[in-house]
Amino acid sequence: MSALETPFIAADVGGTYARIGVVRRGAGRGVDVLAYRKYLCADYPGLAAILREFISKEVHVPVDRFALAIAGVVVDGKVINYNLPWKVSVQELRRDLGMRDLSLINDFEAMAYAARFIDPADTLRLAGPETGEGPLIVVGPGTGLGSAVCIPGKKRSIVLPTEAGQTSLAPGTPREIEVLSWLSKDGAYVSHERILSGPGLCTLYDVLCQMRGTASDLNTPEAITAAALAGSNPVARETLDMFCALLGSFVGNLAMLYGARGGVYLTGGILPAMSEFLKQSRFVDRFLHKGNMRPFLERVPVKLIEHGQLGVIGAAGWYLDSLDEE
């Protein structure tokens, strides 16, 4: 069989989870996932250990190629990302796993690349029409705040990773300005990721507790979200309200920046648990609250998707398309 037909490993590695699959070319330039597992990164000493376990338990055919979607950027053969629990070296992975070919793509670049495989039935529409045509963006608050843009082309799409999560936090209400002032004491730089992420949700909760003069008794995104949904903690409720509002403003800015007529897809580990809250929150109002650009944004589909296997499929699809070009 040719390289396009033989199975290989594709992985999607973020700050919290590593999703690994055995994949091969499917029908119609699609991707078939033959085996799949999700691992908690903190349970392992490194990425090589996760991959060795996956190969020993899930891989039943010879594989020597590896497409890796990973959070961060590669500098001198090392992945630079402070949200990962361990360092990742491309050379060490090749050596330790005996891979003939190891190709890397940014994790949100892979997610955007996989957007063509998204089934509308697997999404929750938050705003706009059901479908759109043109550039699309993927945004994901998780361990960090990732984003990428996919620009359709005649032969293949062009996908660009971005560092939009590192842009300056832009408050839109007096209360949000108070939060920014609190965070930026002593001239500290405050990015969107500082708030719009799992750790950011905890930061926002802590700041609001301090501003109210109450004890900060919740220390995980899950606990804060659960308390807000249960109505048992007014600070948690304010935290989730502000989080959703700021996320709407941020996503609206990205949609205008990239002319995202093809849509906005929201993913990331912390959003599914708050999906119904997000739908009823100020997210949509703040997404649309862009002055004379409102009519444009009203035509942008905004959907929430489950992360699932999309990063694995995106990494595999990108790798297979790169083989097509050789």
C-alpha cells in the first residue's frame, strides 16, 4: 500500500488531555479512525510515555508515521508552551518511538482543518444562520485560549494558527473595567487568556471575591460552573455571567478581523458544561454589539462543538493532504 493508504498515528495534545488515534485515509478524502483513546496528561511523565502505552494497547498493525497536533510553537525542535505539564522534544519523540516520519501542526490549526468534517447535527447553534460560506474560525477556552482561522481554497484550505488569546483584554462594562484595573496593578499585562480559559475562570472568581470582600472557596472551573448553575453562589454566578459576556466580545472581534462569514466554532474543555447557560447569557448580545458591524455579525453562524476526536481528525487530514502535494 502507498503512504496515503497505510494506517498511522495522529494525536491532539493540549494542556490537559492527549487524544490519540490510529487513522487512515477514508472515502472522499475523509479520515477513518480505527482506534482512539483520551489520556490525562498530568498522569504521565511525558508525551512519549502516553504514546508508548497507546501503541502497546491499541495499535495492532505496524506504524512508523505520526501526525501530532500540539498546543504551542516549535522552536529549535522543542515545543514552547507553558500550559503543557512537561517539555516536548521532537528529536526525542522520533528517537524514543522509532518513527520514520513525525509531522507537527498547531492544535487549533488542526481543529480548524477538521471543520470541514463537522456534522451540523453535532453542534449547538448560538447565533446566526445554520450555514455560511467563507473563512471560518475556531476558538477554544480550555487550559489556554486557542484560535485558528480556516480560509477555503479551490484545491485545499489554508489554515492559520493565531495568538489571539494573547491580545489585550478589552472590557465592555464598568464592572469589567474594575476587574481589568485589579488585574493590571503594577502595570501587569492582561491578556484575554488571563480570563477566558479554565485557569482564567478561577482567576476571575478570585478577583470578584476580593472585590466583594468574600472568601474564595471554589478553586476549579468545574466547581465554579456547578455553583453558578445551581444558583448556590452569587459570586460564581457573576463570574460565569462576565466570562460569557467577555467571550462574546472577543469572538465578535475575531469574526470581524477575519471576515468569518463561514462561521465561528466554539470548542474547548470548559464550555460543554455551561452550554445552556452560554446560550441564555449575554454572549450573543456582546458578540453582536459592534456598532455598525451588527448586520454583518448577524449573518455569521456561531456554534458550539464538542472537542472529541476533531483534533485527531484534523491532524490526520492535514498530514494526508501534505502527502498529496508531494
